[in-house]
Amino acid sequence: MHEQPLRTMTQAARNPDTSGTRGAKWLVFAVVAETVRYERVASGQTGHAESVQVTCDPQQISYDKLLQIYFSVAHDPTEVNRQGPDYGTQYRSAIFYQGAEQQQLAERYMAELDAAKVFRRKIATQLTPLQAFYPAEAHHQDYATLNPHSPYIATYDQPKIASLKQMLPEVYRESPMLVASQAAAAAIGSK
């Protein structure tokens, strides 16, 4: 598998024509103007996916490395409209790509995983062009870091973080980058 540096990878976003994934909340690095209320998304009636947007420096981490993280520790890419205990189209497995290069790299990566039979079932992750990304309300931002004792976080997210630390120690950060710190840095930079 090749590591081609790209600017961003979006795990999931709004796309009313598709169905798949609950994103790994600890990877969130997005600040976008519009918000869609979590309760509406969780109802499964909006066409949105519970999602994260990852923005990265390609000098620090490649798109291929982001794909490796996504397919090895972030979620089960073989589940259709489900992630762990959460089910419905809002939990679909999806990559919303920005441009043909991201699409081709993701297609190739998924084909290689399927050909190698890395998973017992075929990958169900959908590849769809990014149309828009809507962050959750402020109280959902950085939720795993701010609520480490939440039963959901302890059961479903902390094991993913432990897997990342064990499987890919070169990309693991003891102190996560938080959406709140990203927003503060952006505000300071715009002054």
C-alpha cells in the first residue's frame, strides 16, 4: 500500500443518497459554521451520518496512514448501518472524499484489504464525494476526553484508543488535539 500525502480525510458527512458509520469521536478536528442537532441526526430521519472530519498536515501524516487508522482501529468497516450498539443509516460506514485522488486511494486500499481477506466479511464502507460537513453542538465536541468515565466511552471508545496506541504507536498522541483548542487557535490566528 502506498502512502500519498493529501490534505484531509473525512470519515463521514451529510449525504442523503447513501447509508453507514459512527465515527471515532476522538479523531475530531473540525470547526464548521453550521450545526445539525444531534437528536435529529440520531433519529435517522435526516440523511446525515454521525461523523467526524479529520484535517491533517500531509507532512505529518499521510492519507494512507489515515486509511490504515480508519480501517484498523476506528470502527468495524464490515457492518452495514451499524457500529457497535448503535444502528441505523446515521451509523453507516462511509468515507466522504475530496477529489479523485482520495477516492482512488480509498478504493485501492479497500480492494487490497478485501483481497487479503483481512476481515471475515466484505468491507461495507461507502465512498461518496463530500457535500457538506456539520459539526455537532458544542457539548458533543471533545466528548470522549471530557467524559472519560461515561459508560459508553469506557466500553466503546477507550478500547479503540488503546488499540491505536498498541497498533500504531508512531501516530498515537497522549494528549489528543481537541476541537475546542482548534477553534481557539483559529480565533487567535484570525486576529
